[in-house]
Amino acid sequence: MISVYTLFIVSAVISILLYCAPKTAVKVGFGLGAISCFYAMCHFVANMGVSDSFVLGGTFLYAPKFALSPLGNFFSFVVVFIGFASSVYGMSYAEEYIGKANIGVFACLFNTFILSMLLVISADNVFCFAVLWELMTLISSFLIIVNDGKGTLKAVMVYLGIAQIGAFCITCGLLIIANYAGSFEFAEWGKVNMPMGASVAAFILFLVGFGSKAGMWPFHVWLPQAHPAAPSNVSALMSGVMIKVALFTLVKFTLFLPLSIYFGLAVLILGAASSLFGVLYALCQHDFKALLAYHSVENIGIILLGLGTGIYGVAAGNVTLAAVGFLAGCYHVVNHAIFKGLLFLCAGSVIHATHTQNMDVLGGLAKKMPLTAVGMFIGIMGIAALPPVNGFVSEWFTYQGMLQGAKESGIFIRYAFSLAVVALALTGVLVGMHLKLYAVIFAGTPRDEKIWENAKESPLGMVLGMIILMIGCVGFGVGAHFIVDYIMQAVNSITSNREFVASLGASSITSPLGSIVSTPLIAVILCSTMLLPFIILAVMKANRDKPRETDPWACGFKYSPRMQMTGGPFTGDLRKIMDWLFRGHKRRIEQNGYFGPIEYHNHPQDIWWTMIYQPVIDWSKKVADKIGIIQSGYANLYTLYILIYLCAVLGVGFFLI
């Protein structure tokens, strides 16, 4: 455990020392990060079911304490696995930023970001956790700024604003538990006795605080702004694992509380809303990185469906339901990290070759970038939950848990689980429409000849990073029965009856619904089915004519690439039906003569941004302008402000305590 953290510290220090040698920093900085991540992967897999801890010497408030449970080992593995692929990818990708940013600083921040997520997972007291949580937020914001493009500053400000509100809620929730536990050490919170009112207050604060970092609806608005602005390997880390760290801490601290079944139902309902709204907004995006960001909102919702089922099972004393729910949630954590990381790396490869994020000007890139096209296709199969790729397995377990929950007594409980099943089914149907991501970018003919002529396959390091995650997508799908055994070691540490759950295996975990899925068998059947037409043609010796190349039929007109469908028509009818949700701006142009006015509909906006966040931002600006008169520019006066504030805080604390 200490050796893992030490390796990342050494990697970060060496990277920053190379700030004057950018070409060396690219290979050494990200190469050391890849080595550190690979070593950490081996460590966490070997110690998946083992608990470990250590204390650093220190007398400042608290000695920093760190501890890892099997669940912590599992989430740490997810972090370093995506970190490994992203680091290998960065060894070639970061060369693009030579001259635009200091590569030594970039590599140092990248390695430190991975380390900060690992330390947040293992932090074992309030002070240590709060400091590391803020450190993780700040480092991720610095990494976004590395890609100094249009809208980057706004994206960072929105991200930091929501993150600080979330951090405030988290701190308040932790202090509530610490007050009743009489200790700031997490190890002492296992037997905390607190009234249900305080437990509900802490749970709501955790839900807002960790949900905002995870991108849960309606706190999701920072994702589609931050991810398109960040470098692609940073987007893979933020979307793939950083938001999962927030889910880990949500589960960890919620299980310290006296639980109510309504805690689980609340998580379940928010998960259903996140999955539906996330996929609906993703459908209408033309910036493919923003599309992937909204898909993260959707998949966070799917993970919350599983975790909500697990929390409900623990509160209701239904250990089997808890095990299935947490298994589904944890499995989708790693699956989403893999296929979303792959999609962001493929998106970075496309941007590297074409220098645009607008999918509507692309097309036909499969001929120029075949490996990237294969990676994008596998990632889309994963996100669409198509067997035998990994996304299918975890969503299957999620269905299993929610269908079992729908058998529980109580009409409200049954309705909640049933509606969650319907929401997940609708999500699955709508995700199928995202084949446009592949069709518009890689299929068809080039829409812009200049872009197509200059496009070429990415360098070796970027391709290797994508291949690692391609293997993960297929391996975590086909090898599900082996993966479940490792995940169950983490599930054992968070369920109430560990002895009972420990007896559950990969096959018996689905037995309450009487159905078992075999992904290897599905893979064999699918491959055989796809090969069957070619075998028949070969046996019958048919269709031996040489293929004829010609332009598509265009109803008598000369064919033009502009006749191809862009991303918009894939979802045109749905956008009309859901116009109240998307609310795109309209521009009306009056024309003289016979023809009437023309209305142009631009890209839709997030209704939650325009209804909730934008008014709050506008109000904050007005308040800031009003109180700006106290900004005199004199340091002595600022010191007086701080003194008055401290006296006020001490006074309030004295009367409250």
C-alpha cells in the first residue's frame, strides 16, 4: 500500500524536474505513471480481499491515517487500471501539447491526480479526507486548464463552484456523524448511535455533496462543460474514475448511518432520473465529447440503481438483495470506467487527427483510422449493453436486483422498483440510437475533403492505450464468471451478513430469479451466427463477382456528401416530442417576396442549466457587484475582515456548543 503511493510520488517529482525538457517529460513522466499504475494493479488484485492500514507521523491536528478495505481495494484497482491505459496513451498524445503547455507540469499533475484519488479512497479520518478531497478537485481543475481552449475558463469555474458547494455539504455531513460518534476517526464510526433525524440530515448532505461530484442529476451540469474542455486522457480519468470515487465515498459514509429503506429508494429514484435525463440530452449533442459526458450522467444513474438496491437490501435485512444490488453497482463501476475511458481515448484520437469535435463535419474516417474505428465500435457496444461486451453483464445484474426488489412488500416499494426497471429499459432503447456516434464519424463518405485527406491513424502509444481498454471491454464481458468472484470479495465487506454472502458464488447470485447468464456461450453463438452467411457463400460458391464501386443512388441527382444524414436526423422526431425538455434557441429570419419567414433551430440547451443554475449565477453576480465596495485594496482592512469573521465564528460556536 505504501509502496504504491510512493511510486506515484516519485513519478510526480521526476516529472516536474523535467519541466525544461518537454520531449523527455512526455515519455518519462507518463511512462513512469504507466509503470506505477501497472504495479498498483498487480498489488490491488493480489490483495483484493485483504484490509490494510498505516499511519503517518505528525502532530498537526491529526496524524494522517489511511486504511483500505476490500471495497477500497476494488475501487483503487479501477482507478489504476484506467490510469494505466491513460498513461500509455499520454506517452504519445501529450506531444500535441508541446509548446502549448509545460509538459513536465502536465505529467506531474496527471500522476498526482491518480495519487489523490487513491488517497481519498484510503483516507481514514475527517481532516485527512477533507484535505485530500479538495486536493483532488484542485488538481483536476488544473488539468482541465492544460487544454487552454474556448470555454475552458467557464468550464473550470462552473466545476469549481459546484464542487465547493458539494464539499461544504460533505463536511457538514461528516461533522454530524463525528458529533454523535465522539471521534473524527472513521474507524470509530462503526457503532455510531444517532437519532433518525440526524441520520436523514447527514444522508441528504452526502447525497448532494457526493452526487454533485459524481455528476448525478440534477447536479450534472458541470460534466458536459468540463469534459469537452479537458485533454482526452484527463477526460478518461475524470469520467472513468473520479466520479466513481464520489460513489465509493457515498456508499462508505451512508453505511455508517442508521439506515432507512427510504435511503435506498431515494438513491434508486435519483438513479432512474439520472439515467433517463442523461441519455435524452446525450442524444441531441453534436460535440461528441459533450455527448460522452452526458452518457456519464446516464451511467452514473445505472450505477446508482444498483447501489440503491444494495442500500435498500441492507436496510431491509435482505442480504441476497443487498448482495445482488452491490454486485451490479460495483460491476458497472468498472465496466463504465473501461468503455467510457475507451470512448474518450478514441475521441481524443479523432480530435488529434481532425482538430474538431463537431461530428457533423466528419465521415468516412474508418478507412483512415481503422484501429480507432474498431475501438469506438467496441466502446459503443459496451455503452449500449450489447453482448458479449462488458456493459451487458452489469446491466443484467442490475435488472436482476431491481426485479427481485419489485417482489418486496409495500405498494410504494414495488412501484419504485418497477418504475426503475422501466427507466432502465427505456435507457437501453435510447442508447441504441447512439450508433450515430460511429455512423456519422466513421461510416459514409467524407463531408469535408480537407479534414479527411489530412486524417491518419494515431501514433503507437495512443493506439496501445486504446487496445488495453478494448481488451478490458471484451475480457470483463466474456470472463464475467471469473470477475464476479473478485467483486464479491468487495461486496462481502459492505453487506451486513458477511458469512452468508461469502457463500454466494457467481452462479448462485442470480438464483433468486432463476436465471443465469453465460457470456462465453453468448459470444460463441454470436460469432457462429455472424460467420454462418460467409460459410454458406463459400460452400455454395456464390457471389464471386468482383465488387463494383459506385456513388450511392441520389434519385437522379449528382451525389453529394451533404446528402448524408448528420447526427441531428437520428433524433429529430424525439427532439420535437421532447421540445419542452431541450429548449433550443430559435432564430427567425424575415424574407421579402413570395417566401415566408425561416426559422433556424440551433443546438438544444440543458433546461436545468437555464432554469436553476443560470439564475443563481446571475443573482450571485449582482450580489458580488453590490458588496464589491468593501474591496478597498488595503491589506490591513482585509486582515480586519478576517478577524471579525473569526470572532463571529467563535461566538456562534460558543453559543451552539
